[in-house]
Amino acid sequence: MDQYSWNISAPEQVLSMLGSAVILLAYFLTVTKPDKKVLSFFISILGGVCLFIVAMIYHNVGFIFLETAWIAINIWGIWKGRVSG
């Protein structure tokens, strides 16, 4: 295997693509349906968790940090919406 080969198995590829698609769906909802903000936060958390799992499997520290922050920001958004709403 050369240095440019992808070293990721099919289940992780599927989980990675699913997580990415779910986050994009959440963003689409945020842009097109602002009244569904809390739903988009929950969907975004689901996508972040999928990508976090893949990052943990491959010990990708930068990606683990990014997804942890992504999930935390969305949880904060839900909490802020519940407190102020």
C-alpha cells in the first residue's frame, strides 16, 4: 500500500458519509426553515456523533476535537433555545 492509499473500511466510510450528509441536512434546515432550529441542532448532533466515532476509530485527534466542539456548540444552542424560548 502506498502513502496515498485510503486506509478506511467500508463501515467507517458509510458512517462518515452518513454523518456528513446528516450535518448538511441540518444546515439546510437551518437556512430554509429557521423555525426548525432546535430540530436542526438535534440532527447536527447526530451527524457529529457519527463523525466523532469515525475519528475515534482512527485516533484522529484534530477531528476528535472538532467534532467534540461541534456537538458541544449544538447542545449549547438547544439549551439556549430552551432557556430563552
